[in-house]
Amino acid sequence: MSETQCAADCAADDDLRAIVDSHGRRIDSLEDDVGTLRSGQDAAMERLISIEAQGQERERNRAAEARDTRNAINGLTQQIAEQTGAQKRQNELKEAELLKAQLRGERIKYWAAVTGIVAAVGGMIGGTLLSSQTWDDFFFASVPFLHHHHAGMLP
């Protein structure tokens, strides 16, 4: 409205202008508040994204550490198994050597017993046969120092 219009309307225009100016200032203030809230929200969102990225990084690090620990445990288990297997193999070889030595000892005892029996039987047979006067005369008659004829026994 213009100033040339009625006086009542002019007064109302001034009041309306004051109201509109007040509302404009309030709207500007609200827009500033909304801008502040948006920048705060953006900052909070960036912070949340940063925290999320840090959490994911920590999770990847934990997973890598867990994988490294699992690999180390598996390697250690394999080394222990190899060591145990090597010790078991050494024990088996020692047991095989001991068994061979025991078998060798048993064979020696067996052949010593057989030789002893054969020698005893040979000694018994030889003692029986050679103690006879007939065999004595037959084998040793021509050996003067082994076969003595006593003077009283001659015919």
C-alpha cells in the first residue's frame, strides 16, 4: 500500500511491516539455526563415519591377529607333531635294534646249546669207545709211550 491511501491503512501497513520484519529476522535466525544444525549434523555424520572406519580397521586388525595366531598355533602343532613323529620313529628304530640284538643273543644261545650237546654226546661216545681195551690196542698198540704192557701180564 502506498502512503496516499487512507490513514488507517497506513498505520496498519507500518504495523505489518514491523511484523514482517520481525518474522524475517526470526526466519533468518531459524535459517542460521538450521544451518548450524546441518553443519553439526554433517560433523556428527563425519565423526560417525570416522568411528565406523576405525571400528572396521580394528576388526580387520583383530582378524589379522587371529589369523596370525592361528597360523602360529598350526605351525607349532605341526612342529610338535613332526618332533613327536621323529621321536616315535627313533624309538621304533631302537626297538628294532634291540629286537635284533635279542634275536642274535637267542641264536648264539641256541647254537651254543646245540654245540654243547653235540660235544657232550661226542665225548660220551668217544669215552665209551676209546676206553675199551680193544680200541685202545687197535689205535695205540704201535705207540710205545701210550700203550704200556706190564711185565706181569704178559703170557
